[in-house]
Amino acid sequence: MGLLENIHEPSDLRSLSMAELKELAGEIRQEMITVVAANGGHLAPNLGVVELTLALHRVFKSPSDKIIWDVGHQTYIHKLITGRKGLFKTLRQYKGLSGFPKRSESEHDFFETGHSSTSISAAVGYAQARDVLKEHHDVVAVIGDGAMTGGMAYEALNYAGQSGMHVIVILNDNEMSIAPNVGAISSYLTRLRTDPRYDKRKSDVEYLLKRIPGIGDKVAKAAEKAKDGLKYLLVPGMWFEELGFTYLGPIDGHDQVMMEQVLEQAKQKRGPVLVHVVTRKGKGYAPAEENPDVFHGVGPFNPETGEVHKRKAPPTYTQVFGETLSALGRENEKIVAITAAMPGGTGLNLFAREFPERFFDVGIAEQHAVTFAAGLAFGGLKPVVAIYSTFYQRAYDQVLHDVCLQGAPVVLAIDRAGVVGDDGPTHHGVFDISFLRAIPNLVFMAPKDENELRHMLHTAVRLDGPVALRYPRSAGQGVSLDPVLKDVPLGKGEVLKEGRDVAILAIGPMAYPSLAAAQELRLKGIDAAVINLRFIQPLDTELVLRFARLTKRLVTVEDHMLSGGMGSAVLEQLADHGLTDVAVERLGYRDYVDQGPIPVLQQNHGLSAKGIMAAAERLLHRGSQAAQGRGGLAIHKLKA
Ligand SMILES: Cc1ncc(C[n+]2csc(CCOP(=O)(O)OP(=O)(O)O)c2C)c(N)n1
């Protein structure tokens, strides 16, 4: 029996010797490789923080001390040693353990994450609450150098540094975001890390100064405090020190003894402390060390060889988007592309390779990406910003205030729109229609398949105002791609099938199960129309009203929340035009959606041929408009 079998809670770690800890680290790495090889997941980030996590849980006493993980994709070790070993095989599976911290899973999970750069704010909140309530415990935020490119991290450092509160920030620096990290802060960290004098510098100078008889001690103290040029030469991490943090590091995050010593030191200090830890992403598994970007978030693979299983599937929407943008870039040299730390994930790596001078990776900085794009547009270029739907949530005001209000001709490419599968509720892209539909002068489209995506992208880069384009995570429909691209008529939906009994209004690839449903309905003698709406804005009101009047029954189908979604837009039009006698069934999500395979999640919410068919039949069996339960309504309890 291995050591890991006997770790049920963090306190079980404290009796282990250094040799045993090393053995345990090996077992943990093996367990993570085995489970992620089967389920997929964030392997490389976790392999890099094994020793760091063990050190944190030996020095700090969770759950009285609070450890808060940024992004939260690196919490597999934390999960394994906080009583979840038995469930680890269900990682990221339907109804299984989440790939991210989850408060309902464990008393050791203090803050739910998935989106980056929140940990310092959350930790500062916890620390502030502790101080107001006069409690005594430590609060630790663990943040990667990639997540440190996100603006929120600086808002929190700014606050914490001035407040003087005792909060510990562990900066886990592996030089990688998903791709190699970018930006001036990243370069600064590299300078700290690679300066050969870093670990000797401070102690040597202090030692020398202290040896000057009589005044040495005082000079050493003065040098410590001095805010002059001398100190910049003497103290690494000066920038953090200037912000009010005590900077400790850089230290080797794989040296268990050193890690624990420095964490003890951080614990004893008062005020804000930043510990700069240097780790290797993918540590201990050669394929992940060699390709940390591939093994950042990886699908199932062969653990012996590291070979990622390839599924036979048509190209993804993302791939088609990337290829089409490169082709458009060849014709129009004003087209530039922007990513927020996801060159591979958004398919923009193709464009980057072909047009490096027209490609910009701004780091995990979605807000900056969008406003930067507005500047580029007014500066005379044609920017295309590709961001996942879930991360566009970060840049809402930038889309509204900086792009749309001023009419900046920016193309907002919204990748991973709809449910995304195993990453779960933090990552599903099911809110973008609601939050973007409220913005007046945004043209907003969604293609039914990868061929239409190409035409829409072609149209989007030719329009002279803001345009958004949403497309899902999955493989395309496998349709053939037209060689010549043409403009999609603005605000015009497409009738895929005429019908008189009921009209199915679909947005995006939901058109396909809608068509399949119509075919099944025909076998039952029901004549269903199918409409590919194409545009969320401007909505093809004329078409919607025509079918509403004709059939008196509408089913709306969207891979999105019902609140404020496409179905809501249709209801608004019916109400505005006095069509109160039309019965409507809206299919979509009512609540936060769990993790699980995309088809399962969609099916659970009626977003399948069968579900759509059932909705149409329900309509035919009832008279006029029936009220639908809202679901997902927050019902809070009053607390004394
Ligand atoms: C707001 C936001 N944008 C993008 C992402 C996608 N993302 C997940 S992890 C990651 C890289 C994080 O790098 P780092 O913090 O250094 O952690 P590492 O994986 O290197 O340990 C990115 C870009 C995200 N989670 N949140």
C-alpha cells in the first residue's frame, strides 16, 4: 500500500519524513498521470506544483488557514490530500469531481475559480474579514505568472500593499501561461529568476554592512528601508517591495525543505508578503515537460508514450475560423488578430505564424484586448478579437463602452459559445447572447455550421461597425466548404424547411437537431418549419412574425441561457407586435449547467432532435401560451 492511501486530510502529511514526502510526491504524480490520461484535464500545471502544495498543507493548517488557488486548474494535489482521493477517478466526469475548486465539495475549498486573476482579491477579502472579526489565521493566495498578467491581480496588490494586512501571495512562476507567458511583468520576473546573484545578494550585503564596527547594524537597517537607487541594486523583487509587500524569493519550488522554510518565514512576517516560487510546468513527466502547452489542458492520452488520442472528427469551428481568418488576412492586410493568452485555443496560431507583425497576444487581459482593439480600429486597422464566450464576460464594459458606443469596427469572435463539456459551469459560454443583445449597435450572428461561419467571418470583416460572431467548441458538421466567400444578407434568417403546423426557430448549430426533429415529426404527420435565424441582432422580425402568424406555435432552440436569450428576443417581438395568441416553447438552460459531455448536457435540456420534437408535440397538445417555470431562480435564506 502506498503512502497516498493513508493521507485522508492535510494533517496526515505532517508526520512524514522528507524521504517519505518525496515518495508521496512520486505517487501523486503517477495518480494524476493515470487519471488525466483517461479523463483529460490540466496535467502540466498540476505536475508543477506537487511539492508546493505539500509544503503549503504542511506549513498552513487548512481549513482554519485559508488557501485560495488562482484559476483553480492546479488543485488536483490539493484534492487528493483533502479527502477526495477516493473520488479522484471521477475527475471532470459527469456528476464527478470538479476540475476546479468547489465549495460544495470540501471544507478546504474556499473560493471557486476557473476564470483567472481573482485569488488575491478573494484572499484580501478573507484577510479583511478576519481582521474585522478579530480572528487569527493565515490567508494564502496561490497565483501563476500567467494569471499575474490579468488586471484584477494588480487591483488587489494595490489594495493589499497599502492596507498593511497580513496576507501571503505565492507567485508560482513557471514562465508559462498556456503558451509562453508575455508582457513586461513576465520579463521582470525572468530577470529576477535568472540573475545569478539573486540568492546570495541580499545576505552578502547585509553581512558585509553588519561587520562595519559600531554603525554597521544601523546602516544595514537603513539600507533595508532606503528608497534610493542603492536598494534597487540590493534587493530582488524591489517592485513588489515598493508596493508594500515583503518579497521572498525567488526559491526553487521543487525543493521541499527550502519551500517549507520560506513559507514558515512568510507566516512569521507581518503585513503583505509575496513569495516568488520558481517551478517547472509538467515536472516529472517527460512529455509534459517537453510540451507544457499541449499538456496544459489535455484530452485523453497514452500515459506510456504521451501520445494524445486523436478522434476522427470533422475540423472544429475554431480550426475553420483560424484558417478562414488567415485566408482573409492574405487579401486584406489591415486585418489584425488579438488573443488574450489563447493563441492555440482560439485557432489564431495559424494567423500568428503567417502574419507575426499583425498578431498580438496581450496575456490574460480580456479587458485590455477589447479596448486595445477599439484603438487599433480607430487607428485604421481591422481588428478581430478572438476570446472564449466565458471570458468575454470579463470585457463587457469594454465591448459596450469602448467598442459599440463609439461604433468601432471591431470583430468580436466569440469562441466556445454554448456548453463546453468537462470544464463545467465556470467555462460554459451560455450568457453572451443575453449580455450582448442589450447593446444597440452590435451586429450579432451565429452560424449553423462551419461553412456558414466562413461566410459570416468574411461578412464581419467587411462591415464598418462592431460585429460579434458566436460559434461553439465542438467539431463542425462535416459539411463541405464553399471555395468562394460571399456576404450573408444582414439581418436575414434562412428558411431551412417550410411547414404549417409549428415553426422551429434555431440559432447556431442547433439548426441541425431542429431539422432532424422536423423529419421525425413529418413521420407523425406534423408539418414543422425550421428556421436558421443566423442573426440575434438585427433579428429577422419579419420572418419570425410570418411563421408566428402562420403556425401559431413556435419552438425556440438555443445553446444558451433562456433568460435574455434568443427565445426571449422572439417573445419580445411577439409582445411588441401584439401576437399574444402564439404558443411558445423555449429550449435552453435555466440554471448554471453542470460539467459533462456536451451531448449529454444538451440532451438534458431538450437540445436534441428528440427534445425538440417533444417540445413541438407539447405545443400541438396545448392551446395557447402556457406559462413556463423560470427555474434557476435564486432563493436565498435569511440568516440571523
Ligand atoms: C480570465 C481568464 N482568461 C483566460 C483563461 C484561460 N487560462 C486558463 S489557465 C491559463 C494560463 C494560466 O497560467 P498560469 O497562471 O501561469 O498558470 P499555470 O497553468 O502556468 O500553472 C489561461 C490563459 C482563464 N482561465 N481565465
